[in-house]
Amino acid sequence: MSQLRVQGNQFVTAEGRSMVFRGLNASDPDKLERSGHWDKSYFEEMKRWGATLVRFPVHPAAWRSRGAKQYLDLLDKGVAWAGDLGMYVIIDWHSIGNLKNEMYQSPNYETTRKESFEFWRTLSDHYKGNTTVAFFELFNEPTVMGGKLGTCSWTEWKTLMEETITIIRANGSTAIPLVAGFNWAYDLKEVAQNPINAEGIGYVSHPYPMKRPKPWEPQWTADWGFVAEKYPLILTEIGFCGADDRGAHVPVISDESYGDAITQYCATNGISYVVWVFDPQWAPMLFSDWNYTPTRQGRYFKKAMQAPPGKL
């Protein structure tokens, strides 16, 4: 795999070719391994769907229970399978909440600042020189849940992220750090006035359909899309399901009009996206059984991802 780097607002290969990704979220490798599906056939199916990028969400609780060495063994297998098939990897520290206060949405997201820093120290040392592991997503979804988890200013969050980037780079990693905004990784407005003080990074948004009412596009531009004019941007979670579909919940309920809007917006603005989630239990799911039978959103995104660039 060619080493990726940041050039302006794009991800480029060592040869200078700009890359815009269409990817899929795995479920937690720990979950997949326990259910007998962390294997090469899973990655081969993602490749058939058109994925060029795979995101591995690592829950802090799973990292602790399995232990670093055993969890790294899992990740190593996934990284090797992805690389063999020509897909890049995002490793995501999959917590939801307020890292400053160490308060979280639910117990499986519980972590500490020290554990988070140690996770990235371990990962950056372990994967230095591995060009398949192209991205480190530093924290999945920052949120204070309307004050239920206390307060965290952008300046405080920015300091935590800059500290993490320092640790990653001091340990020799060339993976590109990805930084999420507030409101469950939706809102990047603060980047306009106070960007992360580090070169060679990307930003993340999770613009699920119910975060804003239609028409979406002007609000997307104001909330996070403007960032793509200056920095590389990856929507590391998008997706939808119908109100009556299994697993339907706020903020993912919508229909194909959302699929059309988000894929067109990404195509127009050179933004990469990763669809949530390639699993038949977690929602909104992309397939309904281990024969990989596509769900409603699965049918939509499989077709969209397989289409030639510029076509839907």
C-alpha cells in the first residue's frame, strides 16, 4: 500500500495521486471474532461492495477485557486482510462522551485520559511503518449530552487532541490523525476560527440524517462542509434506516433521499465517507444475515459505492 499523506485539503499517495475514499465500518473486531466472523471472507465481501477504506471501531471496554496483546493480534489480522485486498484502514478509539470529565454515554465507552493516551502510544509504536493503517481516529464521538456529562470547550478538546497527536508522532507513526467535532462528531464550526494546531491531519463529521431537517445541504456546509475547502474531511459514519426497520433510532431514521443528498454532496466536494455498519446486529445495519443479504440502506450504498466515480 502506498503511504498516504495530507497535501492541502486532500489525501495523496506517495506518488502524488489524490484519494477520495468510499468505505465501510466494520463492527468491533472483538465482537466479530467472538461470533466467528473476523475472517478474510468478511473483508472480501467489503471489497465486493466497493470499499477502498475500512474503519475498525475499538471499544475501550473490549480493549481492556481482551488485553492489549490479544487485541493487537486481532487488529493485525484485519490489517493484513485489508492490505491484501488493497483497502486502507482507519483505527478508531470508539468512545462516546466527554474525555475531559471522563463521563460517557454508556459503560462500554468508559475510558480515562491516561488510557486513551496509552492506547495511541501503543498503536502508534505497533503500526509505525505500516502503510495500510493510514488513519488514526483519535476519539469517536465527543459530546457533553446537553450538559449531562458536564462541560468541555473547544479549546479544552483541542488541547487533548493536540496532546494525542504529539504522542502518536513521537512514537514514530505516520498515520494521519483524524479529529472529530462536537455534538456526537457532527459539528466542526469551531475549526473556522480555532483549528487544531498540527500539520498533516484530517477532520471528521458524522452527519446522520436527523441531525438537521431538510434541506440538508446549506446546513451541512455551515456546520462541517466548509472544512473541506481547507482540510481533508472524512465522514467516518453515515447511514440511514426506515422508521420501522430493525434497530431504528435517533438520529438515523430517513430514506433514500438522504443517501442521494450525502453521496452527491461528497462527490461534489471531494469528501470521503464510510458507511455504518457492516454487521447484521448493529444498526443501521448494511446486511441482514451472514449471507450478506443487503438491507434497505445496504442496497442503496452497495449500488452507490460500486458506481464509477462521478456516477450514482
